Amino acid sequence: MATSSGPDPSDATNGEEARRARKRESRRRYAEVHREEVAERLRAWKAAHPEKVKEYRARFRERHLEQVRRENREGERRRAAKKRTAEAAAERRRVRARERYAQDPAGNLEYQRQRRAAQRAADPDGYREAKRARNKRWQDRHREEQNAKRREKHRDNPDAKRESAARYYQAHGEQVRERRRAYYQANREAQLEKQRQWRAREKRRRDAGLPPRRLHRTTAAERAANRGAAVEFFERERTAEHVAILKEELRTSDDVIARWERDSERARIASAIAADTDITRPLTASQMRHRERERAARQKQVAREVEEARMDQIARAINDRLRTHPRPVRSHNHAPTPHIPDTSGGLSL
């Protein structure tokens, strides 16, 4: 009896794999033939669907995190090696250029002049643009040095810069004011914080009784004169007569010495009392604290009475100003008197 079997699953699997392989090969050949067209479509699709690209990259990074990190490390190593190679080649070129220039400085300068003249004649606009770019690169590399030189020059001669700034402001006043307003609006919080800090610093200065700051810039001539005077003062030899005169001029007065001795003696006595272990000292200290409390209470009572007298005087003055009739005369006898209401309209004490 003959038996029949169904289709073999392995044949279907092999057929599917073959079909996928043919499809991949077809796509590869198409991509090779239409490379530019495929790349352009891919760029357009990425530009039109940035969110999908971002999601795909996030999923790919999450699934292949180690691979992504390894490729990033390898890429950074390649970039660092390429940068080191470029820097070494540039340094070798600079060394060779310096050596050639040292061999024939005049010839090199003449060659540079001729080359610049040829470039200027061939393309004036391009030459000016390239020169402007070179100057900007040099300024960016030496910005701090140039700023330091400008600050030193302004410190030596501030009048020149002040006059130039005044002329510019007179010609472009509205532009300067507009830039200042724009800068203030862009940095409003920082400017307000600076103002708060300045007011707080001035308040601390006034509370401490300190004078306002009197700092001012000195010119190069003033600094040279001050330096010369300092050198002359500290390096010149002093005679015995001159030393005696200086000692007499700088001698501390007898009153200051006596006050210092009294304060020192009091400090020594207070220290000895604090360090003494005699049992009578705590009683003495307690009495001293009691006297200090009584003195403080009397001072507080006097201050309160003075303040009450001042407030009574102010109230009496206001009462007199608002009163429309003369102040009634009050008798101080001990006999009871009937109460008479005051209808004058003023304040009554």
C-alpha cells in the first residue's frame, strides 16, 4: 500500500531564505546604481520625519548600548589621532618656514610682498576678505594680550580715550543709548543684583562710620614718581640726628601711654578675678552683676521718662495748635469740683 507525505517544512524554509537573499541582492544592486538618488531620498525623509529618526536612534542605542559606546570610543580615538597628526604636521611646517626665513630674511620679505601684490591684482575683493579673516583670527588668538596693552595705555593716558569716547557719543548718541537699553533689558536681573550689592555695601560702610571710597587711577608719571620717592625713602642712610628727630616726631604721647596702662591693669585684674578660685569671688561677682543690672535699669527708666516728656511736649504743642479757646486753668485744691465738659473742640490733656 503506497503512502504519501505532505510538503517538507525545510524546503519552505530554504525557499524563504533564498527569496530574502535575492531581494537583498536586488536592493544592493539598485543602491549601487542609484547611490546619489537613494542618499537624497534618505536625507529628505530624515528631514521630514525628525521625531521618527530620534525614536529609532533611541531604540537602537537601547538595544545595542555596548556597540554604540565601543564605536564612540573608537571614533574619538581616531579623531584625537587625526588631530595630533595635523598638529604635528603644522608644527613641522612652521619650523621649516622659520628656518627658511632665517636663511634669507630679505628674500622672504620680498617674496611675500610680490605674492600679496599678485593676489591683490588678481582678486581685490577676495584679497581684502582673506586679509580681514586673517586679522580676525590673529585678534581672536591674542585678544587678552591686546586688551591688557589697551588697558595699560588707557591707564597711562586716560584723557585721549575719554576725548575719543566723547566725540563718538556726540556723533552716535542715540545708537549708544539704544545699545545700553538693550543690554540692560537683556541683563536686567544681573544689573539689579549689582545695584543691591552696591547699596548693601554702602549701608555697611555708613553703619561702620567709614569714609567713602576715594580710589583713583594714577598715570605712569605719577607711578614713577611714587616709586622713586619710595626708593629714596627706604634706601637712603639715616644719620643719628635724623633718627632722633624721627623718634621725637613719632613718639607716643604720655596721655595715650597712661590710658593704655590703665586699660592693661584693668584687664589683668579682671583676668585674675576670673581665674581665682576663692569662694568669696562668686559673691563679689554676683554683687557686681547686681549693680550693673541696677545701673542699666536706672538708665532705662531715665530714658523712658525723657521719652515720655518729649511725647507730652509734642502732644501739648499739637493741642495748642488745634485749640480754638484758651487752655482752662485747673485748680489743684483737694475739694471736689463738678465735671465741666470741654466743648472747645481741641485735644485735651
